Amino acid sequence: GLSCLELNIVAGSAIKYLESKQVFIERAYVGSYTTSLEMGGTSLSMMHVDPALLELLDMPTSAPGWANVSRRNLARKCRTLSVPHLEPDHRDTPPGSGPFVDKVRSILHVVCTTLLQMEEELNELDREAGDGDCGSTHARASHAIMNLLASDAVPGYGHQLLLCLGRVIRDHMGGTSGALYSIALMAAAPNVKNNNKPSAWALALDSAIGALKRYGGAEPGDRTMLDALCAAADELRKVSDEDGNELKVLAEAVQKAKAGAEATKDMTAKAGRASYISSAQLTRPDPGAVACAAILKCILTALEGSNPEDQA
């Protein structure tokens, strides 16, 4: 949706910023590589490369959509920046163990089954304001988690579980949602490293929301998944470790999340692809918010013991 002039302005600004962070830029490709009908804006992608990848990128091609760019790096004065490891790979306990492993498996089964059933519904909601793949990306994540369940490698400790799910979603979900879910899970994990009480999980959701705001650039009211999550978080702060009221509070949070998701149909989108669409054309709820509300409902269902697998 942008002209070549505008694309190069964005690219120049990005290169300048990356150089200020000491990133060594080997190649920069600017052009219309992936386009969407009537979608304004641009996107930036980065890839960590090695000599073998560079050789492949520099190979001659007759593909009309691949720009014939220079084979010289663009930032000779900058040092190489190592790719950071966002989380440790080691585990203190073997996979498939922990005090909550059975309940975790039950929750994940309900969540994945539900999201797979909702695939077309979420895609249909996403077609109104996006590229129609919200259900497909959630289905990819669900299949990957189902494979994890089948491998019997599900951690039964909160901290390890969230890190594990963050890695699985990062590697398999794809799309903007995959990146956001992974970031949220990684941010939530430290809160339950040495504390699995209900209040710790409420704090974990608060940390996840903070990361989504920081890296996603959205706020409540912007017609995103945050409208469901923030509504639920407000209610979950009422949870008590002594009163045993966690299921009651969670049930209220699920209702608030559902209402928050439904309310997005009347909001003006200020983030994501939907922000490029006229508000008059956005008449249905945000699919990301609907998915998050559904996930919370699944967690409640499993914790209440209404999962058919538990009753069998």
C-alpha cells in the first residue's frame, strides 16, 4: 500500500536505528514482496544469516517478485549482534512430571479441541478486518500442542509449562498472533517459578498483558485481544490464596472476558490490520479477543472437572 519513496524512507529509518544498536546488516531488501488488497502500511522482517544462507540469497533468479539487490553488506562499521536466548532450555525436572501434570493435560486438551472447532469461525471474523487466517494460526498452534500432549512431555510445573508453550507457539503458530502469544507466555513465566498459588497466576496474566502492550503497541479499547484479557485480569486480581475462591473468581473473569471480546465490535481499531479499515465496516468482534475469551473459558471448564476425558 506504500509507494517506493515511502518504503525507502521506512527502510532508511530502520537501518539507521539498527546501526545505532550495533546490528550488522548484510542485506536489505525493499519492495512489494507480500501485498494485501486495500491494506495500507508496511512490515519489517529480520533474519539471522550465516554464509551459507547468504550464498542462497545471492543466487541468481528469474522470479519477477524478487528484487535484484546488491550483494554487499550495508553496515561495514557495525559489529555482529548475537541472537539472544530468551529462555533457558534446561529443565530442573523431567518432562511429564510435576504436581499439576494431569490437570495441565486436561486443560490443554480442552483448549486445543475448542480452538480446532472454532477455526472457521475465527477465520470468518478475521476476513472482515484482516487476512482471514486467525483460526488457521490458532489451529496450527493447537495441532502442535496436541503433538506435545502425545509425546508425554508436558511439564507439570507452572514456570516450565509456560516456557514450553511459549517455545511451541513461537515455532509453530506463525503470524502476528504467534509472536504475541509467545512473548506473553515468556513474560508470564517468572511469576510462577516458585509460586503456584492462584494470586501468582493472576500476576502472571498481568505480566503477560504488560508485555503485549509494550511489544504490540496496543491498549485496552484498541480492538485487540487485550480487550478480553484486561477485562479478565481486572477480575482475577480479586483472587485470594486463603479463601479458596479461585474458581468463582475465574468464572467471573471468563464472563468479563467474553463481554470484553463482544464489546470490540463497537470499537474503533487502533492496532493491527483492522486499524486500516473503516469503523463502519467493522461490525463483528475482534477474532483475537474472541479466541482469548474462549481459551479462558476452556481453562475454567477443565478446572471445574467438566472435561469429558476426566469423567470417562
